[in-house]
Amino acid sequence: MRDATMSLWIVATLFAASVQALRFLLQKRLAVSGLSPAASTFARFVYAPGVIGAGLAAWTLATGTGLPIVGTGFWPYALAGGISQILATMCVVALFAHRNFAVGIAFSKVTVLLTVATGFVVLGETVTWADIAAMLVGLVGVLILSVPAGGGWQVLNRGSVLGLASGVFFSISAVGYRGASLVVESDAPVLRAAVTLALVTLVQAVVLAAWLAWRDRAGLIAVFTRWRVTTLVGATSMAGSLGWFTAYTLQTAAYVNAVGQVELILSMAISWLVLGERFSWRELLAIALVSCSVIALILLQT
């Protein structure tokens, strides 16, 4: 049973990372077409609550059982995770204007070590020294990626600040989601993930809709008028989030985020093949280091 559980969280993480790479590509296209970061982020959440809710309703009808009870302490974790994810996604979308696609994704992967610290402080979860060493290799890659093209070895710049900010918010959201899913009273990890995802995305959609109605009505309208792209963003986001949430119910958030760095490799392939972007030797070295970090972590956990 332990081996099956371990395999499930790795499969769920790899699936989530693959879908997320595609979703960020779609969001980048929305961003460069003039849609604001907040509106691009809203497209990620707006369709999910209804679809997931319908899926849960179908599940209850098919099985003849009710939905699991949400335990005490769910909402503080869920709200912290949901709001942090909104802010993190907005930072990543804004980052696309400063660095290329794969580099933008790489910046967000500073999440991994931050999640170790956050998970220890909030949930008391720890990782091994060997795993930390593997994570540090990935961190070196992220630091190398902070170098702007043609700008020397300057680390502090607008792009790196946005990337590091996204990493901080993603680490909080990961731990928040794991904490929330752990208090959903069910032994089925996918069901716990679906219930958590439905409630969180509902809050996220309402919060962003209210913000856009106040500050960016044109962006709010554009999300629906550009439905051909925004529905794809919503579909890939929902599928990816279900994968992430399933993995978080089974494994410490730090390990999930660390293995999820495989998204960087996929983002590089998308950048090269779809967007026609090219990389400097520094960026290739950094991506190789992050890739080695992911492979080492998977081997250490299997």
C-alpha cells in the first residue's frame, strides 16, 4: 500500500506539472495580447467551481453517498492557500513581460525551499538532508536564472523580484492546500482533493470577480468575450489543480513542489518549439541543474 501511495503522488505531480506548463503558455498568450495579470488569473479560476461541483454531484448520485465533512480548521488553511495562489499567479503572469517563458516558470520554482520552511513552521513537516541537498541544486539553478539577458550578474532586478515573490506566495499556497485537504474527512485522496479544490476555487473566483468589477471591468468582460482561450485556461487549470491537490493529500508539500519542477523542462520545450524562444548558456546550465534536482528527488523517494 505504501508503494502504491508513493507512486500515486508522483504520478499526480507529474500530471499536474505537465498540464500547468500548457496553462502558463495559454496565460502568456492572454497577457501579451493585452489582458491584465488579474484578468488572466481570473480566467484560471472562473470556470472551475461549476465544473467541479457538477462532478461531485455526479459522484454522489453514482455512489449513493454524501460528500465528506470539512473538518475544523479547513477555512484558515484554504483561504491562506487561495489568496496566496492568486497573488503568485499574478506575479508569474507579470513576469512574462520581463523574461522568456521557461525562465519565468523557473523563477517561481524558488517555492521548493520556501515550502520546506513554511511546512515545518505551519505543519511541523520535515525532509531529509539528502533531499535538502537535491533541492539546493535546484536553487542554484534558479539563482543563475536571475541574471537578465545582457545585464551581467546582477541578481536584483524587477524580474527576479516578481519571481521570488511568486515563489513565496506559491509556498504559502502549497502548505495551505495540504493543511486544508488533511482535515477533509475522507480516505479517498482524489475526493478530498476535489472537495478542497471546489471550495477554494469558488472563493478565488468571487474575490477576483469583485476586484475586476471594481478596478478592471474591461478585463472582466474580456475574459468572457475571449472564451475560446479562457475556457482552455480554465480547463487546464482545473485538471492541473486536481493533480496538485491529490498529491498534497498524499505527500508533504515540499516534496510535491520539488518533483513538480519537471514543469521547467516542459516549459523549455514549449518555449523552443512553440514560441521560438532561445536560451543563453547560463539559462541552459540553470535548467540542467533544476532538472538534475528533480531527478534526484524522484530517485530518493522511490
